[in-house]
Amino acid sequence: MKKYLLDSVILIDHFNNISQATNFIKKNHKLCYISAITRAEVLTGFQNE
């Protein structure tokens, strides 16, 4: 079974309503993971807004 380690780019695209990113995550949500580094990058980006 494939598993996906998502990068901050796809998460940012999802939060910016890029349909390809959102559709990928919706289709594969049970197989998607993020690293602690990606989590920190995304949370830092939200804090800076």
C-alpha cells in the first residue's frame, strides 16, 4: 500500500484553494502524512499572516 509524505507546498496549495491539491488530499487522506518539519513550516506561515 502506498503512503504519501506531504510537503508544505501541497498543504499551502490546499489552504489556497488549489483544486488539484485539495482533490489529492481528499482522495488519499487515509494515506497522507506530514513530518514534524512540515507541520512547523505550515504553522509558522499561519502565524506570520
